[in-house]
Amino acid sequence: MLTSSKAALIAAAPTLHRQGLLFTLRDTWPDLSITLTPDPARLPELLKAGGYNLAILDLPLLGPIPPVVLAHLRLLYPRVPMLLLTGQRLQPALRQHLTQTGYTLLCRHATPTEVVTAVHALLIRNESPSSFPTAQPTGRREQPGTAFSVRELDVLRLVVADCCNREIADRLCLSVRTVESHRRALLQKAGAKTLVGLVVQAVREGWVTA
């Protein structure tokens, strides 16, 4: 757990994935001031107000943002480190363009350790090593203390991806009732009281990968 008087702007839709991201950041940097917006159109307005040491944009949840808009945003605020959470199927040409523009890219299904490492590198940009201590993220566990079945892990991956019961049932060729049964088992084995708590715990512990 680190201390910081820094501020971050996060542009992401209000989903379980965002909850997991927030938990990871606040657990590592409890003093990090975080501003949230689900509207990418507000980014210029918020960044213009100043005071942010980092901006995180969850591209898959924000909808299609033209590369020219991202490039313009980067040119307007070159001193604000920006982290783009991307999907796995980002086109190579677009990936190269965004990297050359000055963005740091990270798959949105990265492990908590990878998120902490990426955010830490951006937060200490242009800082001396003594002004911001090095992050010491807790190593992830490959499996929960109470082992989940293979099918339960399949369901958990889709729950973390913010899929509803019907979507999970369709993807795994199960009935909705069976999916509900698996979700109850996941909550019980994880010791979580709510679905959000389950997702946060799964993201924090690295139980599932994309």
C-alpha cells in the first residue's frame, strides 16, 4: 500500500470491470484522488481543468473513438500520462499509431499486478525515485483458496467480463438456471456477499485471465 497526493482521471462506463479497476488502484494508492466519467466527450473539459497526473481510458467500454480524436487529445495535453485499456483484437496499425502518439497501452483484462506496474510507471514519470516509492504489488494467485471447478471458472471469466446470465448461458451452452447455480457456488466458495465483491476479489487475486 502506497501513499500519494496525486490525482487520476478515469474514463470508463460504470461496470463491474471499472469497480475492479478502482479497487486495485485504491488498494495500492489509498491517497490517490480519482475522478470518474463515463462520457469520453468530457475528457477535454476535465483535462483542461488541470491537476491530473494520469488519465486512464477504457476504450472497449467507451465506444468507438476515432484515432484522430485520440491523437488530438494527446497533442492538447502532452504532459498528462495517458493509459489506454484496450481489447485483445486491437488492429496492429492502430496499436502502432496510438503508441507513436504517446499513449501507453494495456489489455483491459490485464492482471492487477500488471495494472499496478503500468500505473506506477506513469505516475512516477518526470519524478525523482525518492519522491514516489516503488510499488510492491502482492503476487497474484493462480487459483482461489477453495478450488473452483473448470466450469465455474468459465462462468467467472464471463461474470468478470460483465456478461449477464443469458449471455453466459448462450456462450457456454448452458441453461440460465445452471448459470445461476454456478454463480451461487462461486459466491459461496469465494466467501463474497455480492457479485461486485466477487468480481473485485477475482480481479485482485488474478483468478481469471482473458
